[in-house]
Amino acid sequence: MLKCYNVASMRKILTLIALILFIPAVPAMSEVKRFLKGNPADVHPKLHGPAFHFQGGGDDVDAAFQWMFDQVRGCTDCSTKLDVVVLRASGDDDYNDYLLAMKGVDSVETLIITAPEDSKRPDVIQTVRNAEVIFVAGGDQCNYVHNFKNTPLQSAIASVIKRGGGIGGTSAGLAIQGDYMYDACNGSTKSFEALANPYDQSISFTYDFFHWPNMDQTMTDQHMVERDRMGRTLAFLARQIRDGKTKSVLGVAVDRETSLAVDKKGLGRVMGKGPAYFILADHKPELCEPGKPLSFSNYKIWKLDAGGEFDLRHRPKNGFYLRSVRDGVLDADPYSKESCDPQIASLSTIHDSSLLEQKIQEISRACPYDFGPFKFVDKTNDPSYIQKKSVELRRFLDSATRPDRLLYFPTLWQLELRNAPPEKVEEVHKEVAEDLKRLKSEKDFSGNDAAQVLQRGEEIISEKK
């Protein structure tokens, strides 16, 4: 039996259905992973910054963190405490215990920001605004662009600096600190690609992200020597001028395990391992066009080792060396002012192990991207030193693309086999096999020298069998 409804009832039912069907869904607020260590209460100290800790990646520079905290506190030995916020797009809370153990830190809270919606949450914004120091971890700077830009979080970070707080960043966290940013949103660009075509599809930039005091008209890069990034930095700088963003731009490039600590007066000091580079492009490029190799004469380069200083407010007019790019090719080693060939040749005359280690280190500091000294590491007969240098050379070669650098793989294999205990030899052999696959795929790795490298690798594999 059908139940009858009057007209008024039917209208109410239809209205209710319409509301259910057409009211837009309200998105649920995203979950932000938060890890707090230390005192949850907010502190309100007087701040004495701003202070900046620009780290090039790799192992953290303890002294640079403590320097930043002390600059913001205004003292090195006092009871003033700070709240520190670590921002990440992935990872966990591994900075919490490390930073909390430092002098003057009241709490450390890590926020994992994975979406733009996270950067609009009132609780996130309040946490960041209340902090005295912000540290941006490594990862992928494109995630920070996607998640931070044009959000309240971006403004909240800037507010900490305006109050006299501190900001630090490592690797991708350093990449976002300049006036102009290479954002890596189309993949990571290698130097040879950028020099061959400054408009390579992998190259993209972000603007108006942060504008820090004394960092005007700058562009940052990281893992500088380790990943041979000078060439791409030169191309990025040329692009800023060619694209009309500026008439002059300063590259601030820091190597791994190194920090540039910049105080409120703009004085930057290199801490940690070193080096850091400052590269000035101050005129229009001779050629910077899509699909054509770069030509740019007379980049001015300052190389600073640990302890060196650079005034970012009153930028120096001397103390640099010049490097030029012609048809996508650098005219000389951009990582050092002079060639280290004579010093490297002299290593063959040194028979004292301690002195040999000392000289290798001196040359490596002077010419950090010259692989020649690695050929003499084995002669030190120092297992711990050989292990350290083999790890370093492995990092270099994992990122190397130049054929002349790839010729050093037999040197690496010798060092790794020399130091490997019997139970680890098979692992080394497997790495050699992977290295051979890579070398055979390198289209420019050819000729007699390359053939000898491949032959040596095959011999090692045969020895295993």
C-alpha cells in the first residue's frame, strides 16, 4: 500500500535531497607529523639576530649550529633558552636529540610538511611564529616550493627573521635561501647539461620565496665540489642576467660538511670542512640562448677555506680569480686559482707516511676537485686514512660525468679492495660490476684509456670467479 504525502512534505524532502547532493564536500584537515622534544612551554627571550647557517649538505657542522644559537641568544654562556623548529618534507625526528643537546636550546620540534594544506594550519603557523630558530632539512627543494610558497607558513618563517631570530638549512634547505632559486622541479641538472644548454628542460627557477638581509641578488647551491656543480651554477647565474631578472648576481655555493655562517651585519664565515665559493656574474653573457652552449667571460670567483670570511653587505672588489666559459667549456679548473700539478708530482718523492698524508690534504684543500692526490693514498699504508679517502673518492665518482674523472675508477677499486676484510671482498666485487655497467653506458667514455679502465674492472670480476 502506497503512503501519500502532501505537497509541503514533498517539498521538504526534495529540498533535503538537493542539499545533500549539491553542498560541496569540506576537505578534511591534513595530518601533520609533529615530534616535540624538550620543554613544551613557549619561551620569549630577547633576540639578537638575525643569524644564518647555510650548510652544503652531508654531516652537520656542530659549531655552526651552536654559533647560530648563540648569535640569536646574544651570548655564549648565559641562561637564555630558545625554541627550535625543524621543517622537513619527509624523514623523521633525527634532529631533535642532536639539537636539544646544544647549549641554549629549550625545545626542538620537527614538523613534516607534505602538502600546501599543511602550511595553512593555524597550529603549524603558530608553532613556527613562536620559534626563535628555524632549520630546514635536506631533501628536494621542489617540495618546499610546492608546500611553502604563497602560504601563511612562508610568511611565518620570514617573521622569525624580522624578530631577530635565526634560520638554517642544509642541502635542499640551503637551495631555497637565495633571492633566486634553482628549484629542481624538473629533475636535478648536471653541470655538463647546463653548460651545453642553459635552457635545458631540467632547469627551472622560483622567485620571491625568501628575501633575507644581505642576501639580495644571490643564488645558492650545495654539495658544490662533491657533485661538480660549478658548471651548472655558472649557467644558472648567466640565466638570471639573460632573462632580465638582474644585472648582477652572486652565487653562494657551499660544499658538503661545510657551513657559511652569516651574522646580522652580513659577515659570512666558513665553518666546517670547506670550501665555500662566491661567484659573481656582473655583465651580459656573450651567448646564452636555448639549445646553444653557454659563452660567458670573466666570472669572478672567491674561494674560501674553513675560517675564511666574506662580507655580503659590503662585497669585496678584489681577491677573486677569473674563469670563462667558451662554447660550453670552462677555460680552466674553476675550483682552484692555480693548478696543483707540480705539487701532485712531488708526492712521488715523499716516503714518510705521515708527511704524505699531510701533503695530500694540503693539495686537496687547494685543488678540491683534482683527483690526482688519490693515486698516492695507498702509499700511506694507513688503513683508517685509506678507508676515509676511498669513501670520499666514491662520492666524487658517483656524481662525476667528465670522462677524465671516470678514469679514476681503478684507483677507487684498488683502495676499496686494499681495505676490505675477506668477508667484504665480494661486496666490493659487486660494486665493481655495477660501476662497469655504468661506465659502459656513458656515451662519451671511449678511447684507449677508457678501454683500459673497463679491462681492469673485468679483471677484478674474473679474479672473483
